Amino acid sequence: MKKRTGNELRDLFLEYFSNMDHMVEPSAPLVPIDDDSLLWINSGVATLKKYFDGRVIPENPKIVNAQKAIRTNDIENVGFTARHHTFFEMLGNFSIGDYFKKEAIEYAWDFLTNKDYIGFDPDLLYVTIHPEDEDAYRIWNETIGLSPERIIRIEGNFWDIGEGPCGPNSEIFYDRGTSYELDSPAEELYPGGENERYLEIWNLVFSEFNHNKDGSYTPLPKKNIDTGMGLERLASIIQDAPTNFDTDLFTPILGALEKISGSSYGQDDQIDTAFKVISDHIRTVSFAVADGALPSNEGRGYVLRRLIRRAVRFSKDLNIRRAFMYELVDTVAEVMGGFYSNVRERKDFIKEVIKKEEERFLVTLDEGIRIYEGLRDEAKKNDSVISGEAAFRLYDTYGFPYELTKEYAENDGLKVDEEGFIEEMKQQRERARNARKAGESMQVQSETLANITAPSVFTGYDSRKEEAVLTHIIKADTALESLSETGSVELLFDKTPFYAVSGGQIADRGIIENREAKLEVTSVYKAPNGQNVHVANLLSGTINTGAVYSLTVSRNDRNFIIKNHTATHLLHQALKDTLGDHVNQAGSLVEKERLRFDFSHLEGLSEAEIKTIEEIVNEKIYENMDVRISEMPIEEAKAKGAMALFGEKYGSVVRVVDIDEYSVELCGGIHVRNTAEIGLFKIVSESGIGAGVRRIEAVTSKYAAATYKAKEDQLQKIASVLKVKENQVTKKLDAVLEESKALKEENKSLKASRQDEKLSNIDALAETIEGVRVISAEVPAGNAKELRETMDNIKSKAQDAIIALASVNDDKVSLVVTVPKTLTDRIKAGEIMKGMAEAVDGKGGGRPDMAQGGGTNPANITIALQFVKNHVKSSL
Ligand code: ATP
Ligand code: MG
């Protein structure tokens, strides 16, 4: 077995399968495209769903890829096992209705044992299969020649994610020898058990059933192969490294971390765990940010936040007390940047994001400690237990790690209700799962459309009308020759001017008709083999395949859609001009009435930025720029600097939309011929849609004019309320506000002088009890300090009096009491305060001559003030 680097292994795998006529698919971005059922791409097959469920038919049914993957369900294992990461690479070969079990097993075995490739000793390999999968058993046993005791039957070997393709799987294990048994329990020591000796390297999934909507399983019309092998695990064996972290994919990162921390890797288990956690998490975060995710409080962004926080938390074990993770990004880019160039290209942006997030968390930690102290004081007063709910809130809302809460609590002699905490976590996970469940699985394969291979030519770029032959009528997934039943039906023609929804642009609407029938087109989408499928309502008559129809796209809809599409391109470039090159399209919707554009950007846009962007786009409209559309080889388009959309896959010949060299984008949509046709552009909203993605909504042409008109109407209304001309509105408003301010001040000083008057008449306030003057009153005061000032004021005029004052602010009561020194041997301010405070559900205390307090029940102020008099009477 030849020693090879991680990068060499990746190349070797791709090379082996391309030699076997597989088409190499590029590694797709970690953020799923057009698939909201997944938070992250978590396997090779996740990016190929459209092929597996038959929505799209690939150019070549044999595919190979090296796919980056994020798995957060393994997070608690990371740092503690030799083989788990949150980010790893999965090497996979796939067959879409082509080869099946036998070839898949033969390929895998050959790649692993062939001396020209991996060259493992076959005696160290074991496999698991599903107990009922006799085919797999026979192939492993008879074709490959594995002895029965090395083929282990495991019930769980069945891959099923709900609706869609599913089937049994077979996993391949490598025996790393007895020195890897460590303290694995004996009952787990077998391939497939929880241990480090038998290392699972490759999983072969034989997808042969359709899991139907009704829960039944039927054989798949086209059986698929899906396999996945962890690159890091393969590297650990080849490099004779005890763990994935000791391979060349990680050692440079560990080295950089040694420099930063001053600690050494490989001396102490606890310290090593910190090294592993940090080096794993920095890879995940760097790649995720490079692919367009950003830390935030929900979804994907929350995962990144959690990973950064977990790493920072472990950095304490390395005595690091500052933001540091961002400094590792250079090394990650160096190690991985060859195959994944975007990490290298976006390095500076990634660093900025991580640094900001780290610094933010360091502040959060301080904040969390303060909140923890509040919980601690509560717990000490009660049952010395911090509730699971409180610990969860601290974790969830303030990002304060649970381990820290536990650690602090232990130091303070307290307990944390761990069960309660786990329960809260469970509920949270449940909520997240339910939110995603809706579209978790793939679609059930539709045979009818998948079997149609005759092309349908799209002629709609240049015209809105076409005479075309109806080639297919499909109703309820069945092909018909003719149909006269009114209602919804799907139609294919030899050619069509109707645009199918794609690239954010909505489908055309319009009419299909001939002498015998009339239909209204409601939507258009692409069939697996690329033809435009018209979803239409048959309004009247009979339709027949082979007949000719006139297809007419609604001019009113189309005209406004294309204005918005070209405006979207201008907006995209204007955003880059204004905010920077990190702006990447994250989603787009081009409709008739408006356009919506989502893009990655950290902060909200300022008014000034929005104005600038709007002005740039309008300038480009006023400049009458020609929009030139041409097809060319992708290399040529790239040389022209065309913006390719993030994560989109393009063929070898691409369509380039060039707006007079200001904006050059690869795009299949329909555009205006000259920017002047757009007329006017206006941004109507800018907002965050979570995970560091911003959204702009804008309107053009008559819809833009309409928003200005609405504003004009509003201004007219305001002017008529103010009874001035429109151009006098600001002046008038200024005057009105000025006047209102003056009135408020006057009112305040009037109130104050009335109060002074009242207080100056001490005799009226005071009551004489047992020969002592007692003043017990509610007075206005903004806070406790003002209340003390009022008291000093009264005291200066009545030195000999016992004075008790109360004031109310926002449902809170403030109290002060003073007793002349000459009386404190008989009556104490503190005692009076105690009674008063009790009456208003509060607390208070102080010296014998002066006490302060407060309460939360203003309704009982009279009782509190009465208490003073009663108490004086009974004490003197
Ligand atoms: P395990 O049981 O070891 O956690 P798995 O059965 O969950 O792995 P699969 O879903 O079968 O993994 O993924 C296919 C392959 O991807 C595995 O055989 C392994 O080589 C690799 N792999 C899976 N999860 C991870 C991970 N968290 N870190 C690194 N490699 C992984
Ligand atoms: Mg597995």
C-alpha cells in the first residue's frame, strides 16, 4: 500500500472512476440549491437528488464526485473519536439506472485492493449487509470471495429517508488492529459496532425501491447506486495515522494552532481534544462561509455560530483568551485551496466574518457570566438547583455554553437540572425537525415524462407567437392521444414560445388554441429531458396529438417580466459596485409586478447605500445601453469576466447576457433589447432574511411610477391636514413641533411650581402626633434620587419633623423616611421603612435616622403612609 496525501487520494478516486467511464461532477456548494429540505449538503448523493428521483436525466448515467459535506449530528463526537468531523469530504460513485449491485461491489473492491490504486490487504477488510439482501451476500461471497464470517448482517443497513428511492446498503470496514481497541466494550467490538478498531470507510447504497406516498414499497423502474467514502478516514489508514487528525489534511492546521497557543499537540488527551475540535470547526466554518453561509441566530447561521462558540470554548483549554480562529483560515486555504479554490479566493472575507463573530462571542461570554450570577443568587436562596429551563435559556438565547454553566455551578456548590436541560434541547431539535420535515424526501419518479426524449424547441427569445404541433397530452401521469374533458392537463409541442420557470424568471402565461379548442396556460416547467411542459386549463373543445395550435404568450405579462429581469442584472452589478465583490446572488425572483433579489452581505444597507444603488441602476437605464445576447464556449465567457451564478451548473456552451460591458452574466432568461425599455427603477424594501442574507425588492416602469404616485398622494394628504401648500409642509411641521416642545416645557414648569407651592406650606402637610410633627405624603419624583432631594428640601424647613415620602414611577414605588436624631432612641427610621415597604410588597432599610426602600404595589401607598402615623403613635 503506497503512502499518499489527502489531495492525491481525492484525485486518485476521481481518476479511477473516470477511467471507468464516469462523468466527473464538480463538488457542489455546501448550501443546498433549490432544496430547502436540507440545511447542509451532507453527502455526495444530496447534490444529485434531481437525477435520483428522475426530475432530470444526466448526460451520462455514471457519475463520480468528491463532495464536501457538513454533518452536525456528529458534532458531540468531534474531538473525542478518531473518525468524526463536522466537515468532511465524501468520495462517491453513482449509477442512475445503469450498473447495479454487482458492478458497484466490484468497483469498490477493486479500487481498495488493486495495487495500482489503494492496495489494501484484502484480509483486513470486512463488510456488512442487510439481513435480507441475498444478492449482496452472494456477490461478496461468490464473486469477490469473502468468507462468510467476514460478511456481517446488520438490520440497520437500509437507507430510507421517506418518500422516494430507497434500498439496502453494504458498508466496508478496515481492521486497524488490536491496538485500536482502547476501551471499547467487548460487545461493541465488531464491524459496525461503536469502536475504533473496525473503521467504516465506505458505504454502498443499492437504491432499488420506491418509498411511495402511501408508505408502500415498490420496485424502482430505474435502480440506482449511491456510494460514499470518507476521504479523511481513507487518508488515516493510508498514512498510518492513528486518527483522521494526524493526516496531512489536518497537521498543518494543528501546527498553526500550536504557534498561536504555545501548547503542543500529542502530549495530553484533554489538550488534544481541544486541538481536534478547533481544527475541525475552522474547516467547517471556512468552507461554509466560502459557500455563502454566515453566522446568525437561526438555521444554517446558527450552526456556524455554535461551531465558532464551541471552538472558542475549547480554546480555554489551550489558554487562549482572544479572537484567534480567523488566523487559521490561511492554513485551511493552503491545505484545501487546490481543489476548492473559493476558500482561497474569499479568504479575507472569511477571516473578517470569523473574527467579528469571535469577538462578539467573547463579549457574550461576559454577559452570560453576569446572567449566570443572577441565576446563582436565585438558586442559593431556593433549592441550590439551576433549572434546566434557565440553563437552556442561557445557552439558547445568550449562546452561553451549557458546559460552562455546569462548571460554574459546580464551583459555586450548586447543581444544574441536567434532565430538564436535555428535555429542552430535545424539544428544540423536534421543533427544528418539524420545520424541515415538509420536503425532506425526494419526489417519486414519474415514468411518463422521463420516457419522452423527442426535443421541443424554445423559440420564445425572439417572438411571442408560434404555430406548433402538439406531441404529447398527459393527464394524471398517463399519456393520451386526445382529450375533451375540461380542466388541467400537461402538454408538449415540437416547439414553443412559452418560457419555463427557471433562473428566477417566472413562466409565461398565455393562450393555446385552434379551431377545435382553447386552453389557458397557467404554468410551464421543464421535463427531465429538458422539454417545456405546459400546464394548461382546457376551456373548451377537444385536443389531439398531431394537430397544429397557435401558441400565444401574453404580451402584457412578458413585457414587464423582461424589464424586471434586465433590471435584476443591473441591480446585481450595482450592488457589487457599492458594497463590494463579496456580494453574491443567493436567490432571485423575476415577476411581472416586481423583482426580488437575495444576496450575501453582513449588515443592513444604509439609506445612503440604497440611494446610491438606485441611482446607479437608473443612470444605466437613462444611458440607453444595448443588451447583447450570444452563445459561446464557457471558457470564452469566463475570459470575458461573465458572472456565473454561485453553485449553478453550466454546459460547455453558455448563453451570455452582456449589458454594454457594464454587466456580463451567464443567463438563460429573456431580456429587453435596450435598458431604456425599463423606464424607471425603484427599490421598495431592503431587509434581512436571516443567515447573513439580505433581500431587496424593487419595481420598474409603470409599477415604479405607481409607487412615486402613492407617495405624492400621501404628501398631498399631509399638506391638506396641515392646511399649507406641498412645498410648505416641512416648514409648517417644524413650526408645529417647535410649538409643541415649548408647550410641553411650559406645562412642566407650571406643574413644578404648583408642587413647590404645596410643599412650601409645610404646616398644611404636617400632622402633630404625641407632640411630634409627622409629614407622611405621596410626592412626585422621577426616581429615588429626586425623592431624596425633595425630602432634603422639606427637612430644611422642618428639622424637627419625622418625614416619610413615597413616589410612584412606572408601577414602582420609591420610599424614604427620616427621623430627627433627637428621637432615634425612641423611634427608628428603619422600622418605619420596614412597615411601609411591606405594605407595597417591597423591601427597605437603612440607618436609625434615615432609611430607603421600594415596592411594586402602588395601590397600597395610602396604607403605607397610614402605617407611618400608626407606628409613630404606638411608639412614642
Ligand atoms: P459512522 O457510523 O462511522 O458515523 P455513517 O454510517 O454515519 O458513519 P455514512 O452515512 O454511511 O456514515 O457515510 C458514508 C461514509 O462517509 C462513511 O463510511 C465514512 O467514511 C464517511 N463519514 C460519515 N460521517 C462522517 C463524519 N462525521 N466524519 C468523517 N467521515 C464521515
Ligand atoms: Mg455508514
